[in-house]
Amino acid sequence: MSSSYDASFSVSNTNVNPNVEKKLKALIVNDNRTVTMIQKALVRKFGVEADEVKNGQEAILAHRSGACFDLILIDLDLHVINVRQTIKELRDMQVYGLIVGVTFFGEEEMKPFMDAGLDYYYPMPLTIDAVRHLVEKIKENA
């Protein structure tokens, strides 16, 4: 995904409709197809566009290629690349979107993930109330 930008071109604020909200984007990082489909359906209920990748390495590559997400839902039990390492690397890349873990782990196991840069975590299965809370948080911080 490459794009070019002409620095000499500018857009006047008078042409911007203040009533149009920015479309939110989410990245689902999960290797389970069923879970991915459910999570995509949940975020789409709130008008959030959703992309998907199967592991942390693909999430990092998506960001390196210029993708930008307001919300990253990541399975905390992924393989290929350590999830804590993925979260830390995303934060080191200046990824400011909410990174949210979805897990079967207990609260006592969350500290290393939170220390790596995880914003929130929710137990599996992710609920519509959890997604509503996350979308509200994103909009508050916009």
C-alpha cells in the first residue's frame, strides 16, 4: 500500500464537513477463522471497518506497509511471534491505536502484556458490550 503526497496541495477547512465522522478501522489478529469472523461482525455492528491477519508478524508487516488502525484486537495465545514481543514492537513503531487482548488467560497473567503496551484485555468470547466500550473509548480520545 503505497501512496504519494504532494506537499504543495492543501485542503481548505471550509471544504470539510464537520458532521462527517472519520471511519474507524480495526485489525483482528487471530488464527482461528471462526473467532475472527465473530469479532469482525461485532466491530462492524458499530460501523468499524475490519481487516484481519493470522499472527503478530503479519500485524507488524501490515503497519510497516502503512496500514493504520484505531483498534487492534489480538489473541494473546498466538504463535509464530511472541504476543508480548508483537505488542512491544507495535508500540516501538509508534502505533497509537488501542491494542486489546482477547484471552482465556486469568487476570494474574496479564501484567507482562500490559507492561508491553496492551491497553485493555477481555475474556473470550468477546461481547458486544466490550466492543461498545472500546468504540466509545476510541471516540472519546479522537
